Amino acid sequence: MVRPVSPGFVLWVGWVGLVWTATGPPFRDWNLPKAHLERSWGHRDACWGHEPDCSQSMGLDEIQCQPEYSHFHKRPAKSVFDDQSGFGYLRKMRSSVRPLCRSAGHPASSNLNCSDQLTFCQGRNLMIDFRPIMDIGRTLRYDMDVLKEGGIHGRCTLNRLFLQEHSNLMSPLQSWAPEVRYFQTDKVFFNGTDSRMCDVYVERPTILMKLDATVNMYHHFCDFFNLYLSLHLNGSDRMSPEAFSTDINILIWENIDYHSSFRPTFQAFTQHPLLDLRSFGAQRVCFRKLMLPALPRLIFGLYYNTPIIQGCRNSALFRAFSEFILHRLRIPERVETDSRQLRVTLLSRLTKHRRIINQEQLVAALNRETGYHVEVAYFTHKNPFEQQLRTIHSTDILIGLHGAGLTHMFFLPPWATVFELYNCEDAGCYQDLTHLCGLNYITWTNRTALFPQSEDPNLDSEHKGQPKFNNYAFDPLEFVRKVNEAGQLVRNHPQFQHLDPRFHSRDEL
């Protein structure tokens, strides 16, 4: 079906069950990694691990737990870790999805299904009234009063008790309660011809997104990560590659222009321009298929402040996200490694605080060592994000002071080691993320070889004495020793050795 929506919009998409498909030109290539295609076809022996009829062990295969941490409160540690950070997390969220507004049975009626505390919702034939939004004179970002009573409508039976009991997380980035609380039911069917309810009909599946800080990679990639896991949740019980179609709309729940160095990441999810609250003007818009994805700051969500048990690492969900983004953005795979020349990337911060005072001295000391190729990376908005990913995916050792740039670890090869030069007394943040990504991690331990700069006298009282608001010098000999420690972890990794021809020649001998 082709239907004009507004100037510049022509929509092709239909829907089968809960899985998005194209009714226009056929999708011959779903543009997914081969292993993802195999899992997404829904074969019983090749599924993701969150589907109801898939063995729960599927998501546990990649998790590694130290022998002394094999159990946690009498449960297998792998299972606990999977429930916290892997496809087991999705399995629990999927199992909590239930009807908030039940369909009346008519093909043109509405429905809305949501998880506990309205952290994820999906529905069909839903109307959003954008008319009052256009009259709001303030910036709408992190705003819980975008909609008013009746701002979202549907022809279905509303479970008001469920809505009341699951509206406790009244926070802009923790749930959709601020929006769904204004849901109203209506007797008008969305039959595509009756204008009593809708000025515009959008046939293409649409995702609403409430974003975290878009200038900060750590926070913005919480958005992208939760968007990816929501594609899994939005699929049917039997996953299909169609669930990952890029023929979708993404509407950012703000009335300001979206700017971010990480904008290219959206290309992994949609082939269409991004929309926002202004895109449809002062109209009542009816969406055939609408998804409200998981949000970046869920309590015990992923991956902001995710609680993970000690001694386990390597979430299959995190690895799948990395592979998905790299594949969709066409970042080439490493096909060979060289133990004689490890690739080291040192992240150089251009900010006021957490800079490496003697960076040139450290790089010179490392260059005098044999076995390393060192690149100093100045990742700013002037560096295309795709090029940043190429650099990172070719890195064996990533080095940086505590900061959002370390989030690039998502896209390191699996044998890489992250060297957080100094964690600034925030020990868990990037160490936990490293464990979730299945990478090795080290940090500075010799405090006598760490030299803080004299504190900035202009620093406000709130930040005085806080390690994150200072700059640091490091002893060059200790720095080289730590890099050698990281290098040994890389060289000992089986996947690194598998791609290094020198190891194969040893085997032959």
C-alpha cells in the first residue's frame, strides 16, 4: 500500500503478526551478520535465547565465569549473569509484556501491550495528537508533560488497574508512564478513511525515542543499545530477520534539532530521515504500528548502573549489539593479527579535566619498546564516526583515562584489552562495561607512580577534591610495564592466536 502522509513522505510498509515486513520491493538481503541470520530464522537449535520456545541455554554459551564464582546464592552464576545482562534479561522483560489496552477484535481496532512499569510498549492503530504540542513554547527534552489528557488514543479496552499499578516510574528516561498515563479510548475505528480521528495515517512502523545526553558516547549508546534490544522484544515469539528491517520511522521525542557526532549509528536502524515532535505539524497522527522502546536509564536496566555479579563476563547480547552495528555500518573485520606488532590506541582527551599531562613522554617511552604500533586518537566531531570505528576495531589495546571515550570498547575485537589508565575512583563503571563486552581489563594500581596536577583554584566547591576534576601525569616505566601486561593478555587470547599466522606455523612445526 502506498499512501501520502505529508509532503515528502511515501509509505510502503505493512505488518505480519508482530513482525515488520515490506509490502513494496522484496528484501532479498536482510543486511545482518550470517550468525544473526541463522539465529533469527527461529530454528530451535539456532535461536537467541529469549524466545519462549528457545532453550534458555542458548544465551549462556558465551558467558565465562571463574571457577570460584560458579554459583551465586545457589544458582548457576552463568544463569544469573544472563538474567542481568544477556538474552535472559530480554526473556524476563518479554514475559512481563501484557495487554494494557486490549483489542476489540475488529481488524481496525487498537491494542497496546506493555511490560512491567511501562518500560517497553508496542501497539497498533494508535493516535497521537500533536496539535497541543505545537503550541508549547518551551524546549521539550527530558520533559514529562509533552502530552495532555487524550494526547494518545486507541479503540480498545483499557486496563486502568494495570495502568495505575505500573505508573510508579514517573521519570522521563525510565518509563513511558509520563506519556501512557494520558491514554484514552475511543469508539472510532482506524479504517483509513474516517477523518474524525486522524488527519494523517502513517503506515510505516514507527519507533518513538526519548534520548539521553547525545554529546556523551557512554550515555547516547545506552539509547542505541536499548533500541537494539527492543527490536528483539518487538519481534514475534519466533524471531525473523524482518524484525530488523530498516524500513521504519524513528521519531525523537523532542522539538529541537538532533545533533550528535554519533548520528551515523542511526543508519544501522533506519534508512529514512529522523523525525521529531515537529515533523507532522499540528495534526492528529494515526500510527498503524508503534513501538515505545526500552529506555536508557531503567532501574537495573542496561547498561547504565547495571548490577552484575562478580567473576563473570561476556554477555551474548552485548556481543550481538557490537556485531550488528559493525555490520550495518560496514566496518571491515580483522582477518589477521600479528603478535610481533600489537596495535595500541591511546585516547587523548581535549577536555579541561582528566587529561594526560605527560602524554608525549608516555608515547615516546612505548615507541622505544618493540612489539607495539601506537596511535594517538583525538576523537572529536571532526572525525567521522565510521572512521573512529575502523580505528577501534583494528585495536588490540585501548588506553584512556576514565571517560566516555572508553565506550568505544563496544567495537574492539574480542581479544582486546582495555587499559583504563586511571579510573578516578569510579572503579565499577568501565570495568563492568568491559566485562559485559567480554574483554580483558586492567587499570593503574601503583599510586606512588601517579601524579595529580595541582588543583584548579577556580574549581567550584562541589567539585573540589574530586578525582574526575583534575589532570594527571604517569610514571613512564610503570606505564610501559602495564602496557606489557595488557599485551600479554592479548597474545594469550585464543581468538588472537587463531588469526596470527605465526601461531599456526608453530603448530605445524
